[in-house]
Amino acid sequence: MLIVSARRSDVRPVAAALYAYAFLTDLVLLYPVYALLFADTGLSVGQISSLFVIWSATGILLEVPSGAWADAVSRRLLLCLAPLLPAAGFALWVLVPSYPAFAVGFLLWGAGGALRSGALEALVFTELDRLDATGRYARLMGRAKTAEILGVLAAMGLAGPVLALGGYRAVGAASVAACLLAAAVATRFPEHRPAGGDGPADDDGSDDDGSDADPGWLASLRGGLAEARADRSVRVALLLVPAVAAIWGALEEYTPLLARDTAVALDRVPLLLVLVWAGTTLGGLLTPVGERLTTRGYAALLVVAAVALAAGALVRHPAGFVLIGAAFGAFQLATVLADVRLQSRITGPSRATVTSAAGMATDLSIIAVYAGYGVVATAAGNAVAFAVALVPYLVVAVWLAARRT
């Protein structure tokens, strides 16, 4: 019993670093005001949209290569570097505001996100595996998602007062400070580098037999992609991540438009969005309960969430946002569980590479959802566009129920 207690207590450094890192990386006070900064600098809507494309494209291009780098070098190192890149970009935005500066800033922000994606999940799962505590991965990642949301909410609450006190430069300085703190927290992550697999390794990065073999970036990339191709269970789990995460992740950007369509007063729109964020937060906290779901139960969760999303949108009333918040909470839970499913099936050393491949697939799918949403919303309105999202989730649910695994 004493040994079990000690091993459990060893999870605390991982959890503490994870929660603090998740909170600080999203404590970016520029989040709610950077569009205003761009507009005040004189950018058109088209120019602002082009910046978002640069942001998304950077993440897609660097997602898998950065995952392979994390597997070959150090996942903790990449987590330290990741916040420093957007910090430089944010400083550039407020010191020399212009389209070229904003474009470079989004390149750096996208690169930072790519460095973090895959490396974080792989490091946490590997450390828990070393402690025989992989059963706690879902709970930790669910709480980390909640910490991210709390970071966003805190940024929204602080942005206004800080902007009033010191303008965009003060908001930018606060955002840079949060990024620097995140980088400092990343140094607290424990890391035991796996060699030849995700089993235990010594603190110096070698495996238990003293081997110091480094797979190298290209070998890590090839290994991760090969595992995804060769192992059907890994491939299926990888594809489930974008199938679940992409649609609701893209729809989140359009919730303000949907709220405005309910004819609520403009100053009440943020209150409706709080319902969405509250539901998403609750979804992350319910991860331990969600782990008990069977495959059919998981499929049912997707169906219920999709129906709630469609019904809440089609009501065209502020009360519908209660359903939408519940749907987003269920989708958040389903997304965390999809990541858990993927991590549990990866057995090779290129865990960050495979996880990054899932992230890249999600980013590509989100862009496709953006395009589809624009077509449907233009033709039939925002409510119908939200309701159409019901269809792909039903397809995924039927597919999962038919697999029974």
C-alpha cells in the first residue's frame, strides 16, 4: 500500500504543471481585442480573414513535423519553446502594428501551437505510463481543457480594464507575460524519454539497458506515420479525433452570430456565450464519468449532443442556448475521450507524431467546415447551418455502433 500511495503522489507534478500550463497558454488578453487592433490599424475584413488563413495554414504545415521533432529531441523542450513564439508575435503586433507584423505574428502563433500540439499529450501519457497511472490520463486532460477555458474567460474579463488603463500596448504586454510564465511552467514538466517504445526510461533519456540511441527526426516521422498506416486500431482512433472535434470546434466561432440572430440585445450576446463556455467547462470535468461509456454509449452521446445542438439553434430563441451549451459540453467530453482512445492504442515511440497527425487532420477538417458553413449559412441562415452539423455526427455515431469495439 505504501508503494501505491507513493506512485500516486508522483502524478502530482505532472498534473500541477499541466493545469498551470493549460491556463497560462490561453490567458492571452489580446484574444478578445485583436480584431479591434487590426481594424483600428486600418485593415479591411478581407485582410483580417487572410490573417486567419495564414494562422491555420501554419499550424497545418508544421503540425506533424513538430510532433516528429518532439519524439526525436525532447517534448518538454518544445513545450518550453511553444509559448515563446506567440510572445514574440504579440510584442510585434503592439510595437509595430501593420499587416506584415500581424502576418508574422500569426506565423509565430501558429508555429507555437504546432510545437505544443502532440508533444503535450505524448509527454503526459508517457509520464503516466511510467507511473502505471494511464487510467488517470482522461481525468487530467479533461481538467486541462477546463483550465484552458478558465484562461480564456479570465482573459476576457481582464482585457477590458487593462485596455482602458494602458491601451493595446498594455494588453500586449500582459499577453507576453502570460506566455513567458507558461514557458517557465513548462520547465517543471517531468520527462523520462522513451527509447524504442513508450515504456519506462531513465532521467538521462536513455532506456533501462543504458542505450542512448536517438531515433532522429526523420526516423520518428517515419515511425509515427508507419504505425498509423500499419495498425488499423491506431488509424481508426486517429480518424475519430477530427470526426468528433472539427465540427463543433469550427461552430464555436459562429456562436456570436447565432446569438445575434435570436434578436437579443447586443449587450446580452456575451451572456448567451457564457452558457456555451459553461457547458464546455462542465464537459471537461465530466471526463471521469465519460470513461465508463461503452462504444455504443459513446455513439449515443454524439447523437444526443447533435440533436441538442440542432434543436437549440432552430429554436431561434435565447433559451435555445441552454441546449447549445449542453451540446458543446457533450462534444468537449467526446473530444477528450477520443484523444484517450488514441493514446491508449499507440504503442510505438513516435507518440507525439501520431497525435500531431490527428491534430493536422482536425485542422484540415475545420477549414472544410468553415467553407461548408459559409455556403449553408449564406443560403439558409446561421440556425440551419448549425442544424446541418447534426448529419455528420449521426453518421459517425452509426459507424461506431456498427463496429461495436
